[in-house]
Amino acid sequence: MSARDTNPTDVAHVITGKLHRVRRSHEKEFVEEPPAPVPAPVRRPARVAIALALAHKIQAAIDSGAARDRADIARRLGLTRARVTQMLDLTLLAPDIQAAILDLESVDGIEPLSERRLRAISHAVTWSRQREPWRRLRPFGPGTR
């Protein structure tokens, strides 16, 4: 086959350069510029860890006499007495469970554990009875260490 026999539309074109494949939603496309690097995940203490730390501060204020009682704390913080009681119930958890909770992190806004799920555990009579439900509940994943 000679050059005269070929149709001009059948000629292959060679393009040189770099193309980067990017995914947007469910579609993929090629772009000339490399995609921006993926930002590092945003980590912060989990909400339940913050609530436990605040509960310890509240209990210390009551024990030292800086606050009269739970109702006084509730008035000062603008919370209900029931909410203060819920937070202080976290201090009834076994020390090893509290330490694990204080190590929890929220990664990119995803909480590893909710306070509500911990409340049932804190009502167990003994620390040994708290540990089995904690083992079943204990979060594993990016926000845990």
C-alpha cells in the first residue's frame, strides 16, 4: 500500500506530552495538569473524649468546692441537670476504658464512637461487667490507636 492509496482520515496522529487520569464522582477523564495532592486527614479528639475530659473537670470542681453540686454546674454551663448527670456518668467507667476513650480521634469529622452507646456500659455495677460490652463496642479503625 502506498501513500497515495491511503485515505487522509486513516492516518494516525502521535501526540506527545503527559496526561493524568482523574476521577470525578463516577466519571474518569484525562487532564494535562497533575491532580492536587490529597490533603492529610484532619484529626481531632473525638467528641466522647472531650465530654469525658469535661466530666472530670466538672467532678473536680464539685469535689474542690468550686461548685456546690450538679445543678450549680448546669446553671453555669447552660446545660440541663440531666445532661450534666449523663456526662458525669462517664467517670464511672473503668479506668482502662476511660484511657482508651481519651485516645480516640475523629478523622475527617467521622466520630469513632457515640456517647450514647457508652452510657449503657457506664451503668454496669462493676468494672469487670463493663469490660465485656466495651470489647464488643470498642471501635477499630482510623480514629483509634
